[in-house]
Amino acid sequence: MTLHVHPILRVAIATALTIVVGYTASAQTAPSASVAKAKELGEVMKAKKLTSFAIREDILANRFAAVLFVPDVQILMVSAIYSRPTDIEYYLGNKEYNMAYRNLRAGQLATELFFVEDMLGDGLVSVPAKNALPDTAVVGTTEFSFAGAADPKKRNDKRMPADAYAKAFGDAEQRYSKLLDAMLAELKKTEPLVPAGLLR
């Protein structure tokens, strides 16, 4: 049985498909909100001669966040609840930000982990450039690699379906952006590190 579609309806369907495809493509290529914030974080940390920093994210929940910054290589951001908050408070007070990061990232007292590996420190990218390493996120014990959604035309593509991928990326992007905002707000209050030779 042959289905005949009225020419006007055919045009309407084609137009609708074009809009949907165009919107999807633009959504995949549009820069995420974290792009500008991650670049700003890198600039501020360079200006203050910092490679690590940490903050208290939520007083009531004993949640802290810390970042490691390797210029032009990556930003590593971690957020976790720490069951013995005085340990992290000690590191913050003594500006031992690297120790705060290590304990939040891998310490036995850290729970409800959120971790981002932002390759190149340029914000989360939903579809990496060809041959580029993907950004990753860890939520609790679940790791997400943002290397693009599964191609429905490829039977053995093990990546996440498009809908699930978009949600995972959107959630990670939103949370990462909030952490970047919090880090930037606290960083801008700090004084640049003074080289030891200038101290008298």
C-alpha cells in the first residue's frame, strides 16, 4: 500500500525536520556555560600564582570543594562531604589547598563525590574535537565520559543514547558551572602569593 502525502503537508514536515535537526546541531556545538568561567578561573589562578585552591561549599552539610589547575592541560575540580570537617578547615586556614584536594578526592572520610576532569581547562565540551581527549565527570561512583552520544547507526556503539547523554552532560555542566562561580567568588577575595625572596 502506497501512502500519498499532500504536497503542502510534505513541505510542512520537511520544514519541521529541518528546524529540529538544526536545533539539535546547534545545541551540540554551542559552547557550554562553563567555558567562559573555566577560562576565567585559569586566568585568575595564574594571576595569583596558584595551582590549587579550596573552599567551604556548604557549611550545614560539611561540603567542601577544591581545584587543581595545570595551565593549558586541565582543571580538576572536586566537591564532597567530609565527615571530619576540621581536617579540611585546617588545610584551608593554612592554605594547604593541595592537601584539601587530595583528601576530598580520595580520602576515606569523603562521601557524595562530584568530580570533573576538564581537559585543557576550557569548560565542559559535549562533543570533543577529533583526536581530543574527552572531559569526564564522576557523580558518586558513576563515571561519565563526554565523548559524544551513541550513533544509532552503529550497532556496537557502547556510548549512552542521545537523551541519557544530554541529561548527564547537562547535569554535570550545571553543577560544574556553580562550582566555578563559587571558586571565582572566593579566589577574588584572596591576595596573590608573594615569592619567598620578597618576604622580609
